[in-house]
Amino acid sequence: MKSQYKIVGAALGIFFGWSVNGMAQMQYVMLENTNYSLSVQYPIQTNQIISLVGIYGSPTVLGSRPDGKTIIFPTPSSGPFQIFTGLTNISIQAGNVTLCATLQITTPQSVNVISNYVPADAIVIPASATGNVQIILESSTDLVNWTAASPGTYDASSATNRFFRVRAVHN
């Protein structure tokens, strides 16, 4: 697995310290840059929680966000312990000495992570939509003929079933 992340003139060490406590899995990753002209990168998942726990040689540790913006990790000695999430990549910049950064990466169990979940029967107005969208609530007794309905209280003791649906109409 080590050779999978090997970069010419740079090394990446991965130290696994998995903690299976029912909540999350944790690992330690050491990024080491011994080539003074390349940066070392490590891909991560956006749901992972990243903490910079150690450095050697004062590297600049960067995190890439999905929107293309980059954040700079503060060094552990420069202030309170900080954590980051929502990143897609971690890297250390090239320097004129050997640089090393150790990261703690925690991955929540998938059952605890809700990411981009949309129920099959949900009405979604995409962020890329333009113009106005009208949301319409309708009612039917036979699932064939639908009439406009208003949110509110309905008599549950009627002799027939009452079905509801929501539609979105682009104006």
C-alpha cells in the first residue's frame, strides 16, 4: 500500500491506528517531503475529520475544499487544537529542508453520516434552477383525479381515502 502513494523524491508513510469503538475509525498519516521541488499530496474523503497533530521542519500544510479553495492548517504549537472536515486533499509544500507532517484522520461510520441524501419522493428545486418555481399541494380520492389542496387539518373520518402529492411547476 505504501507504493501506491509513492511520489518521485517524496515519501508518504501511513500509520494505521484504527479505533473501532462503534463511532469512528481513526488513522494516523505521516506526509514527508524529501524532494525540495515537489509537494506531497494525500487524497481524503469529505466526511473525514482531519487534525494536524505533529510537524517537523515547519512545513506548510494545506487542505483543498471541494469548491477549489485552499485552507492553511495552523501549526499545533501556534494555538488551540483545531480540526477540519469537508476537505478533498491534504498536501505539504516543498521547502529547502526535509518536511514532515502527521495527521490524525477520523472516519465516521457510514451509518452516522448523512451525505447528499434525498428521499425518492422528495421535491427538490436545484440550486442551478432559474426563475420562479411554484410548489403545489394536491389531493385525490382515486389517485387519478387531482385537485388543488391547502395545508391544514382534514377530517379523518370521511368515507373515502384521501391521497396527497406535491408538485413543482416552473413558471
